[in-house]
Amino acid sequence: MATGQSLHMNHGEGEASYARNSTFQGAEQNRMRPFIEEAAVAGLLESIKSLSSVAIADLGCSSGPNALALVSGAVDAIFHHYARQEQEPPELCVFLNDLPDNDFNNVAKSLAEFQERNQTYWSCYGRLFTRSSLHLIFTSNSVHWLSEVRNNNLIKQAPEDLRNNGIPMYDGDDDLRQARRSFVFEAYARQFRKDFKLRRWFLGGRW
């Protein structure tokens, strides 16, 4: 099967990478940022006061230090607007779009700073998506990666049934591990079902 080849900026963070050679584009974004912020507040918010969520898209985010520059400006402007009004801001959903061969791994790494600045946590038991925005959700080969947020701290620990029975997350004894295998499997499955049922993932959601 023939496949097309798309142009893309150099990946990574080396000397020839786009991340290290995009100061001109960064300067252009700095020039555009006030207009984006003004549009987010003066234009966008005028017509969406009754909406519970706002979606923002960057069509051509590329990678490197510029990937989040404009969308973060729009997000900050919206939050500052609602803070001045002493109102709760709407939920925000940000889309970062570019060509298939774009260095999205680099973009994902740059989200760490955005995450820390906005105090968000990346657990699938916390809020990942805006309300009523999904109609099909599935997960595979990840039931053992249990996590939850408690008091703004990401907690990783064994399922409740294992803790109650004094069974560790990882058992170094092969014989014990084999003997407890079915119980451990069911404990993880029960914990998974319990945690995921704590939230209604979409309007009319069911299991």
C-alpha cells in the first residue's frame, strides 16, 4: 500500500531541531498573543455566557516552546476574566492539531509545565474531559495501573481488598504469587469497577 509523506519540523531538542530554531515563530506568537487574549474575552465570552464549557483549537501547534504559547494565553485570559468577575470559569477543552508526523511527544512533555502551573493531575480517576463530551470509553491492559487523587496528591497503592488482607502490590515470592493469583486479579478488577463507577462519564452513562 502506498503512503504519502508529509513535511514536518525536525523532532527532538537537538541543535537542528525546531524546538531550538523557532525564535522567529515565537516572536510572531508574542505579537499575536494580545489579539488572541482579546478575542478570547471580548469576542468569545460575549456569546457563550450560558455555556458550561469552551473549546479552543490551535490548527498548527507544531512542537517545542511555542506549542502551547497561544492556547495558554487564551486559557489565562478566560480564567482572569472570570476571576475579576468573581465567577466560576467554564470547563475548557483545548485541541492541539498538526500534521501526522509532528513531534507530539515533545508537545506532551511540554504539558508538564502547564500541568504544574494550573495544578492539574493526570489520573484517569480525575477529570480528563469536559462534561457530557464522550459517548464511548474503553481501556485495556491498564487495570493494574491504579491511581487516584486525594487532597491534591496522586496516590498509587494496592487495591483495597489487598490492603485489607495484608497482601502487597508486588509479591517477590513466586509460590505466594501463584497461590494468590486469582484473588489478586479479582481484587484489581473490583477496585477498577468501584473507582470508575464513582463518576458519570457522560450524559446517561452506564456500565
